[in-house]
Amino acid sequence: MTTLSPQPPSSTLRNVIQLLLITLLCLLCYLVWRVAAAVAQIEHSVAVISSEVEHVAATAGKAAEQIDGLLARTQHLETMLSKAPSYKEIEVLARELMHGEDAVQPLEQGGVLPRLTDEIAFLLQTIGDSGLRYEYGGKQRGASWVHVKLFGVYQLKQSEIVNGEQFIANIARSTMAGDIYYVINKEGVKEPLEAFLTKALESYRSTKAAESAVAKPGDGNAAKGDSLAR
């Protein structure tokens, strides 16, 4: 029995196989290159996007700082405006300045009603105490400001004000807009200016009455001495 031995492939088949392998390798290399190029492009795009994001973040940070600065300036302006005098207050102060400081005169002899009575002068002096602070309409003011303001209002209404009670009720109780005046003393105690001045006026009158009571006996003795001398 005869055994058939395998025949070696022909050279043509060997060449075809080699060509196919080379083609496959080329395709694989091309695919690897395309993938690498795509990865590089993606990395570049990611880098550009990251740069843009950083730029946007930096711009947003600067914008936030500018907004914070604007808010701070706005709050500062609001604070300044809240402390600024109103139109009516400016008008009152302007009229006071037009009259001048000589509007505050002592009592004069005669039948003409003086522009400023002793009681009202005392009340204005009490209001102008540098140790006091004032609050009205959500704002705080110093004593000198309120003193000038109320003195100006008094000048506008002086024909209607003849005593301390009327000054307190019509001028020192509230502003023209209806805001109640509050006074804050050195200890930080806050109370309506109307009540504060009412107590001060009562104390002033009691002191004046006591001084008058002490002065009267002396005047009588002097009169008796004059009659005896005669």
C-alpha cells in the first residue's frame, strides 16, 4: 500500500498569504495612527476647553469682585443717604442760617413778646447737650444737629409757641413727617424726647420757683431798710 506525502504549497500561494499579512499590518498601523490622531485631537480640545474654562472662571471671579465692590459702594451710598437730611430739614436749616445766631436773644423789657422765652431757651439748651444722642425715622443724629433743627422749626412756628409745653408738644415731639423724636442719654437709656423735656421743664420750673421764694424775703427786707432810712 502506497502512502501519500503532503505536497509543499506553491510559491504563488505563499506570496498571496504574505501580501495579505502585509495588508492587514498596514490596516492595523493605519487604524492605530487614526486612533492616536483622534486621541491627540481630543487632548488638544480638552486643553483648549480647560483654558477657556479657566479664563471664564477668572473673568467670573473678577466680575464677582467688581459686583462685591459695587454692592459695597451701594451700601455706602445708602448709608450716606440715610444720614443725609431731608428736603424739609435742609429748608429749615437754611432758614435758620438766614436768620443768624442773633435770633436767640435774652428777654427784653416791655410789652413785646420776645422771640425766645426763658423756658424755650432752657429747653433748646437741654436739647443741645453734647452728651445726648437722638433717633428719629430710623436715623441717629448728634445733639448739635437736632438743636439747630428744632430751633429752625421754632423760628417757623414762633408765633404759635408761647411756653414750654407748646414747644414740646408742637416742635420737640415729632418731625414734620410724623417721626417721633427719641433721646439717648450718656448711659444709653432711650426715651421719647417729649417725656424727657417734660421732666426737664418741671425741674426747671421747680428750681425757678425756689429761687423766687428765696429772693422775695430779701427784697422785702431791702424795702424795709429803705423805709427806715427815710
